[in-house]
Amino acid sequence: MSSIPADQPPARRAHPAGDDGAGGGSGGIGRRRVFNPLNVLLVLGLTAAAFLYPYYNEALQAIPLIGDFVPGVGAMVVMLVFTMMAVGLNIVVGYAGLLDLGYVAFYAAGAYMAAWFASQQFEQWRFHFGAVGISPELPGIHLSIWIVLILAGIFTTVVGILIGLPTLRLRGDYLAIVTLGFGEIIPQFVRNGDNIFGFDLTHGTFGISPIDSPGFGALGGGLLPESYQTSFERQSWFFWTALVLLLITIFCSVQLRDSRLGRAWIAIREDETAAAAMGIPLMRTKTWSYAIGAFFGGVAGAFYASFKSGAFPADFYFNISIFLLCMVILGGMGSVWGVIVGGMVLGYLNVEGLSTIGTKLNEAFFDPVFGKQIEVAKYQFGIYGAISVRMMLFRPVGLIPERRRRRELEEGVHDESLYDASSH
Amino acid sequence: MSAAQTNGGGGVILRLEDVHTYYGAIHALKGISLDVREGEIVTLIGANGAGKSTTLRSINGLNHPRRGRIVFQGRDITNEPPHEVVKMGISQSPEGRKLFPRMTVRENLEMGAFQRRDRANFKEDVDRVYSLFPRLAERRNQNAGTMSGGEQQMCAIGRALMARPKLLLLDEPSMGLAPIFVEKIFEIVREINEQGTPILLVEQNALMALDAAERGYVMETGRIALADDAHALRQNEQVRKAYLGET
């Protein structure tokens, strides 16, 4: 028994399982989906509209009243990166049902991979490979950001497996506490990693900057920018890249959900003992969800570090883990489309929505009436908290619930609450 | 059926030898020895807490014994993890049924075939389960958690059959069911057995279990108290008093 099913890469779902059900859409585990042409059209349309965003962004912002609330292209990059992390976290929390309160650790690990392999951090060495937009004389390790993204993904996957193996034996609350611990350890390590037996690994609280920018160098052939940093359309290129990364994440996420591995995750989420009795290897299956979730967190972290051109320990506080978790909960645990919506909405509020709303409120209300201004953005965690509580009370399955959870909502048979909060 | 006969065990497919299993500090099984042979239904009866379910959990790898040996088809499976045990051909309908409540009947059946390598016969097997349990065919797209207890039990047994087991473990299939469903379930248990699958049946409903089985073991506080032909146990004074409610 050398190869065990859950070990197979997700692409394996094309194995003979489908041959009996390709027509009916219900083969063995890991089914082939039947695409609804309307949905396909919708997805393609949305994708096209998203790609063109930099072109009509200014036109949108010029619309009176509404225009002020339209996020700029730069803000969109941040929203996309956070949404990508939320979709990654959804694999762990939504699919496999493992409450991970330390996802920020993977974000940090990814960001520092970019900081190590695409900056002047290690001045004692000089190694360039595919780096763009910088002088070849620059000391430090400078790999192409594309390579760094992949390395960061691999590195965080390994970190995920290392953290996962000892901790995933725990269930529920215990797992949450341990992951919370790891989420705290990594930023602390980063903060104190400036002198590891005399070796400056992380540059301590100062963080590492600048970090190289992505770009295509000579390969771009004039069509693609040599380096994003020096491009006239810097923001747009970062936006498009973030969008492509998010789309890849979504694609993998949907494929995984419908794979044999995805089904095993859902079985574990539903009933761990029953899943074991069906022959699902628990540890391996859970570790895969953790590792794959970590992969996307790492890639997103590395990309974000490159976009910000820096990695700082202050970016990796616990509240980021919670913030990402809120995106997953708001959107609907396990539902990819829901998590995208949740990620974009909370991402928007976080990046500029709240401060815009605050400014407007001040102009229209607080200033003229009370002669005072309030800073709405400072209340952000109160606001997110209120949103989460409302969601839990009135729509616990999220904005766009996963099919399975929606059924639960409609049929109302499981996990009935002690009393109906919405009737008050 | 030839596999077990060739390994010289006299048709014994599963053998437990002096199995001791603990829950933490609690010594739940105090030296269980039993056999299941090819083609037969063996029942394990006894009061609540006697260790019947623990015996099954020891076999399928959810609770590894601290002492003793479990041999399946000549292979020592004492310390194999559950997924390996399933892969070797032991599948079960666990205590309390343990369906995936938010998956449909059909999806539950799919999960039963999780460890199977040969996917080609998948549809055939689903059809076989549907023909055993026509009710499941009607409800194939319903969420398993919304069905009645009897239907859920059918689904749990059907799911276990999807693994094409060489040995089927049934844990209290009659628990919580209306008498009419109990009859029905036992009928199907016999039918499955007649189609060639040996069954280890754990039951509190000793009367029904002994009627269905060829041989039986009576458990008391972690030990095998009696072992005999089902017919003989049925006549046994002690058994009649303790488990069959006769005076």
C-alpha cells in the first residue's frame, strides 16, 4: 500500500471515478461538475470586469456622491491580497472545520521569505537571479519575485506541516488555542530574530525593507513591464497580479472542494469518528488542509511584502488572524464565493471604507450638529465585532452559505439554538 | 471466500486473542478472545457497558488494545490505524449510526467507498445497496440527518457495504428503532450474510441477535462469560434470565 488516496495531488480527481457519473454529475467521490452556462457566463463576466477595473476606476470615482466610496486601484490590491488569504483560510476553517486562530503566522512567514530572498537583508552575500529593477551590484540575495512567491508557498507549506503534525491531533477548542499560540510565537520570533547567535535574521522591530518589486525584465518584451516599481502603471500591474493570484487560489479552492480530498475534509468536519470509520486517514487529511491553507497564506504574504516593499513585525498581530476569520464567517464558512464577498467587504472597510464613511459622517452630521469630529476608523474592531455578532445571531451560515449549510438552514434540523434570537 | 480458507485458520477470518483495551485508566476489556469464521453471523451480546462496542473499536483501530492480538485473514492488525483496517476489508456501521448528517444519502454511500481502489464497480454497488434498501433509493438526495432512525440505520449499513467488506461489523443496528424496523433490519442483515459476507453483530436485543446468528458470545464487564451456538445460548438458563427477559 504505497500510495494512499489522500496523498494524491488534487489533480487526481480525473481518475476513473468519474466514468460512471460524468453524465449524471454524480460519480464516485470527486465528482465532475456539470457547469451551468449562466454561472459560467457570470464568472467570466465578473472576471473580465475585474481585470478592466484600473480603466474605469477613475470614471467610477468621478460619479457624484457614490464616487467617494469607490476604492482606488492601490486599495484594491490590499483587498485582493486579504481576500486571497481568506480563501486560503477557508480551506482550513470552512472545509476541514479546523478552527485556526494563527493564520497570520503563514502570512508572516511568506512576507519574510520575500524579505530574505529579495532584499539587501543579507549584505554579506551577493546573489542575483532574475531580479528586476535593481542594480546588479546590490548586495543581498535577490531572486525574481515569481520564484520567491513559489518558494514562500513551499516554505509555509512545510511550516504548516510542521505545526500541523503535533497539533492536529487535538480537537476543537484545543486546536484553536495551540494555533493561537503559534500565531503569537512567530511575530515574537521575528521581533527578536535580529541576533540569533550574532546572526541578524529578521532585523528585529525595524523590519526589512525595501523589498524588490515584481517584474518581467527582458522577458516582458516591451509588452509587460520590466519592473512594476518603475512602471508608469505600477498600481495597475500590482492589481492585475493580485487578481491573477486570487483567481488561481479560487480555482484551486473549488477544485479541491470537489475532489476526493475535499470530500474527506467535509466528512471530518461533519463527524470525525465516522470519517475515521470510513477509512479516512484523519491526521494526513487534516494536515493537508493545514498545509494547503498555509501555502496560499504564504504566497499572499510574500506578494504583499513585495507590494509594500517591506516586512515589519507590527503587521503580524493576532488581530489579522481574527480579521481573516471574520471574512470567512461573514461570507459563509466553506463557501468560496461567500468568502470572496466577505473578504472584499471587510477588506474594503479596513483599507479605506471606514475612514471614508467617517469623513462623510463628519461632514454631514457630526461637524454641523455637534461641532466635533469622530474618527470612525478607530472604532474598527468594535464595528467588526458588532458585524460578527449580528451575523452569528441572524445569519450564522454567512452571506452566501455553502450548499450543505444552506440545506441545514432550510431544513433547520441540526444544531438548533436554544432560543430564537431573531424573534426578539 | 477462498482467501481465509487457504490461510489454514479453519475458515477463521477474524481472531481476537486475549485482548485488553483501556479507556485511559479504565480497564474496559479484560482479555477477550473470539473468532469469526467465513460466512457466519456471530453475535456479541451483553448488558450496557459490558464492553461490546469497545471490542469493535479495538478491532477497527479506534482504540488499540494494550495487550493481546487481533488477527484478520492471517494478518496481525492489532495496532493498525482505522484507515488501514478499512482498507483490509473490515467495515462497520458504528454505534449511533454516525452518518454524515449534512451529506445526502448518496454522498454518505460514496463516503463508504472512500478506501476502495476499484472505482469501476461503484455504480453497481450503489445499485446493490438500493436494491437491499429501496427506501434509500427514494431518499437518495435527502440529507441523511433528516431521515428517521430506521432509514438512518439502513443508510449506515448501506454505507458500510459500499466498502465491499470481507467482514462487516454492526454495532447495535436495532438501537432506538420501532419493532417493525428492527424486524426489517435483521431480515436484511441475514440477506447480506447469505450473499457471502461474514458479520460480527453487537446487540442488546439478544433475542433477535441469537435468532439471526449461528454462534454467540455473551459479554459481562469486559470478559466473555459464555460462548456457544446461538441455539444453545437461546436455551441457556442464565442467558434466558439475564438477557431474554424470561423467568
